[in-house]
Amino acid sequence: MNASLAVVPRPCQESSRPDVAWIKKNVPVLEVAKALGLRIRHRRAKCWRPENHTHGDAEPSLHFHERKNRVRCFVCDMRGGHSNVDLVMGVLDLTFGEAVRWIAERFPVPNVKVGRPVGSRAAQAAPYRVGVHGSAWEVIIRSGMWGALSAAERSILMVLDYFKDSETGITRMSYRAIMRYSGVAKMANVSSAIKEFRKMHAAQAIPGPRIGITRECSSYRVTLDDPKFLDLCNGVCRANREQVAQERDYRQSLRAKRQQTKPQEKPSTCEGLNLSSPGEAVTNKSLPAGNREISFSGEMAFREVQS
């Protein structure tokens, strides 16, 4: 991500198939934003949707996460933000295929390999439904919210749910204990994760009582069945399905374009070829001795008589 790519417009062949997964992972979203003409300062820029902001986004709310290669407006967008393709679609009001071609014309992008991926493909995508395994974690996993969380948030949320009291459903742990069992190395990450859980209504935090200059451990309650959290999960599921549908339509359009540009093969016929009749067919195979006929021309017969 540190090496910047040259933004040089180049013609994109119609028959090319840019690798969308490679684009989202390797083309820096910050460089794409610069190519779009956004004024960036300290990894921040003004949102392209000023109507959603009180003062036209006078204080830039668009933040670029270079490590995740994502961009997010803290006012307009949900957690996770947008990819570089989504950014081009939003700023230029393009379709998914047009945004992919726009990036492929300005950045060196490899083409996807022709052919189906190795492995079997199900007849249809698994439906987003819960209650199959009887676990409260089905909602967060099947909706795609689990993948939207960071590694630290996933570990901490699982630890808080695992150590809860079976009767009250409350987990009482210190930051040190959460760090020990979740594998998170910094207290700041624990604090930010808990704040995010409270904002998402995925967990409740009850501060411990203060005794003198010290404070007892806080208590937590994981609320994966909260209606507001379920609305967020449904929103993530809809966004994922829309993205999958866009990529599927894009691949179908490329497939249809290849079928149109593919030269049609003419049926192989013998018309116009100088072929002999079946009775005059010439072969290199020797005939049986009884069927051989030896003939001489007139000149050769005369020479034989003179000799």
C-alpha cells in the first residue's frame, strides 16, 4: 500500500476482464481519490454528499483507512465504509462496471483468469435465516456483520459472551482480563471496541462503583437480540447482497460481450475443393499380388521389342 501507482490514463480493451478483487485489495483508495480530484489533507476530505451535512461538510468528514483500503464518512456511512470501486461509483455516479473500467484505465490492473474457479458451486446462495442451529451468533455471522468487525472486536465480543453468568447474562471483567483472554494487546483497543459495541447496541457496559480513588471492574451484557442491532445486521446483509448482485451483473455483461465479439466458425464442407471421385481415389497402400495390373506406354513397349 505504500508504493503509489502512477495515474496514467490508458485505453482499456473491450475484451479485457479487470480483476475486481485485485482492484479492491491492491489499488490504493487514497490514490483513487486523488485521481477523482478530491482535495485530501491528513487522510481526510470533504464528503461528496454535502446535502447530508449541516454546513456542507465544512469540517471534512471523509476519512481514508489505508490499512483496510477503505473510505468512510462518519456522518453518512455505516461502519466499514466503501471500497475504491464504491468511491468512484458515488463521486462520478457510475454503474459498477463503469467504475471498474474507470479504475482499469488509470491504474495497472491485471485481468482475471478465464475459466471457472476450482470447486463446486451451489445452485443458489445460502439464504440469510436464523434459528437453524439455535445460537444467538447466527444473526451476526449469517448477515455479514461478523466480517465487518475488526479482529479485536470479534475476539472481545466473543469473550464477553462466553464468560457471562448463566442466570443474569452479565459478564464482570477488567480490561486486563479481557486483554488476556481475547489476545488484544492494547487497552485503547479494548476501550474503542466497547464504545463501538455500545454505539451498535451489541453490548451494554455498566461501570463499576468507585471506591476511593479506585474503581471496581465494569460489567457487560452482550445484546445480540437488540432490535437496533438487528437493523444494523439487516443493513449489512442488504449491502452485501447488492454488491454481489453488481459483481454478478458485471460478469454477465462481460460474458455477453465476449460472445458477441467471438468470431463465428463456419461449418466445414467440401464445397469448392478439387477432389477426385470415389472411383478415382489415389492411395499409397499396395494392392494384393493377384490384383496388380502392369501397363506400359507405347514408347516403352517399342523399346522392349527393339531390345
